[in-house]
Amino acid sequence: MAAPGPKKSGSTKDLRTISAEFMAAVGGPGEFPSGPAEIAIVGRSNVGKSSLVNALANRHSLARTSKTPGRTQAIILFDLALSSGDKIRLCDLPGFGHAKVAKTMRESFSPMIQKFLEESKELRGVILLQDCRRDVDEDAIGFAEWLREIGRPVLIVATKMDELPKTKRGGVIARLQRDFDLEHPPIATSVRESLGISELLHHMRRLARQPKD
Ligand SMILES: Nc1nc2c(ncn2[C@@H]2O[C@H](COP(=O)(O)OP(=O)(O)OP(=O)(O)O)[C@@H](O)[C@H]2O)c(=O)[nH]1
Ligand SMILES: [Mg+2]
């Protein structure tokens, strides 16, 4: 009898990353090596993106070590293998919010990033990070709306939840849900408390399994 393969339907609680590999830093969709379904991750500088990438990858310093100086506009690709057997390519987009001239979040992205978000054939969704202690700005709301308009599912993820007392967390999540006009509450995460990581992986897996359009 063949040995049992990886479990195909792990519960939200159990889902984890069993291996993660830095694949490449690329300049645009044309340079992507072929690979599994893509999920992009994006957020303002200091929102906790690298920390969350590491938590999703189940590694201490994957995101930081692959930071390529001078390639700040690169898309960093990490291929994850989940305990469910699914494979997901996490596409770490350059942080936005640095460009002082950009009037909107979208304008602060290079044309290359816009092109990737609009045209990538393998992209199944975008994770947009929001620091739970900060007010949501119009740019973030506009960016999420634009993603929906171009047919990209968006997962809003609140970071650094451990910074809030437990009694305040529900209210903050409800506010973010209202601000982003979401059907479901955003995903509450903290790398310090390992909060929401499995839940986020579960949502990523769900999106990655969506058929290509
Ligand atoms: N309390 C708390 N701090 C966090 C959490 N995640 C990240 N941080 C802190 O937030 C700061 C920024 O974290 P990074 O993961 O480097 O954020 P980033 O968005 O990648 O930042 P840049 O790449 O520099 O734009 C660091 O001091 C982290 O320790 C969290 O879940 N809880
Ligand atoms: Mg970072």
C-alpha cells in the first residue's frame, strides 16, 4: 500500500508552511520563472510586511535576507509548500508610501508593479496590510477599490494586533471592516502572538485554488 500523502484538507488551525524558498527578485511579469499560483503582498513601509512574510514562510529571516539593495522596485518571489500539499508563490511587492510626489498609493507604484497587478496570469489575490493602530487613509481604500475593479480579490490584514489590549481588538477590526467596506472582517494578525497566521494561510490557499480566468 502506498504511503499516505500530505493531508489535503487541514483545518484552519493546523495549516502551516512546511518549506519556503526564495526564488528570485524580478523586474516584471515577463521575468517570472514558471511556478504555482501567486498571491501578492503589499503594505506601507514599517507595516510589518517582512515580519509577516517570515511568519507565513515559517522562517526567521527569509524576507530580510533576500532583500536586494538597489533593487527596491523588484518583486521578490518566495515559493511556499503548505502542510495541505498546496504550493503558493508569495510575491512581495516593493513598499509604497516612500515617494513623496505620489498623490495616491497607486501612483507611488512603478508602472511595472501596476502592470504585474493588472496582467499577471497566475495572480489570484492581493494581501493588503494595515497597521491596526493607524487610521486607514484614503489611498489604501482607493487602492483596494482599484484592485477589486480590476478583478483581483483583496485580503485586508491588520498587523501588530498584540499592540492593542484584547478588549479593544474587536472594535478596531469592526472599524477596519467599515472603512474598507468589507463583507467579512479583516484578518487580525500578530507575529509576536502568532495570531492569525494559519487563518491567513487558509485564505491564501482558498484563493490559490481559484481557477484562472
Ligand atoms: N508589536 C509588533 N511589532 C511588529 C509586528 N510585526 C512587525 N513588528 C515590528 O514593526 C517593525 C517593522 O517591521 P518589518 O517587518 O520590518 O516591517 P516592513 O513593513 O517590512 O518594513 P520596511 O520593509 O522597512 O518597510 C519592526 O520593528 C518589527 O519588529 C507585530 O506583529 N507586533
Ligand atoms: Mg520589509
